[in-house]
Amino acid sequence: MRRVAIAGCIAALAIGLSACSGGGAAAGAASNFVPNLLNAGFGDGWTDEQTKEAITPPQRIQITGNLDLTETAESIGYGPAEQRLPMSSGAVTSSFPTTGNRVRMFTARDNVLHLSWICEWVPDDPDAENCQDYHVAFDISGSEPEVLAASNSVEDLLYELPRSTTLRHPRVVVTDPSELPRSVIHTDKATGATTALLLAVAQPRETSANVYFVVNNSLKLYFGELEPSR
């Protein structure tokens, strides 16, 4: 497993939530910031109350690093044959499944993040027919996630009660889109903002800005922090 730490990952939330100028206003807004993953997704769109014009969500994601899961995925049978299946849906490299809700991410017990998925379904493809369930559990108590366990079964997840805020296939704004595959980067037509399309993203605790997510064309677990976008 290879970890990538991104420069500047310990950044102050110096962007204010109001239109006021001046360091004091920005610092005050940052200190009152309440991280909420639901305020980072475009959803059906956001509108300025006064101008009625389309605007970006009030929060965005600052990527702070990633954990390469290729070795872990292959150790539980999600090898090159299975990784190529999403290519029929537009992926061009090894990838998690991209269609439907085949990827699931959530936290149940404190400090344990669960990522599970099933193969991309491709008709008349023997690799798809023989596919299994896949599950990786992470310890997220530290500054970077650590793999706790990996298996071919999701049976143990049937008894876990999700406690995190989770979104599937959301469009979000990230501060550093160059850290993600180019295929997941798009432009929002209404606002002109650069957006990233995620497969699944989770905010384990409502009191913490930390978030974790996966995207198409990648076998990495990305992690970062929610921050004000204006």
C-alpha cells in the first residue's frame, strides 16, 4: 500500500462564510464553521437568496492525501480481470465499479470506516459472472487511514448500523482537482465551477470535518477535510 501526502494538508480555514472583507471577519466565520457533507454536494442546485442566481455549495473538500488500495484489493481477489470490468462503462484504468450503487462506504463503530463493493456487471463476461463481494475496513482514528482487515464477504456488515453521513455519486467542489483522475473532473453548467464526481463519500462524525471518498478510474481511498467555499 502506498500513501501519498499532499503538501499543505494542514491548512487553516481562512475562507469566511460571509462576503465581508478583512482578516477578522474571515477568522470569525471560520471559527463558526460547522462541517456538513450535505452542504458540499451540488444536489439539485444552490441559489443565492438575493440574486436568485445559481451558486456553488457552501462547503467544499480539501484533499489531504490518499491510500493506494491496489495491493489490498488484489489480496482479496479483486485483481486485474475484475478491475478491467468498469472499462465497458467508460473507465480507462483499473477501477472500482462505476454504475449503480455497487460501492458502499460508511462508519458504524467509532473510528472504523467500511468500504465494500461488488463487481461491475458486464453481460456474457465470465469475470463478471464469477465475481464476489469485497470489503475493506479502515482505522481512521489517526491523521491517515490504516487498513484493519480485508475480506471477500460483506456478511459481517449486515449487523453494522451506519452512523456516518454518506453520499453516493455526488458532484462536489474540491480545492485541488489535479489530485484526481481527469475523467472525474467536470464543469458545472449553471455556475461554471470545476466539479468532481465521486462514487461514494463519507463523513464519519458530524463534529469532524474529515471525509473519505473513492472515485472512478482509481483504486485509491482519498481523504480530506470539509471547509467553507465562500
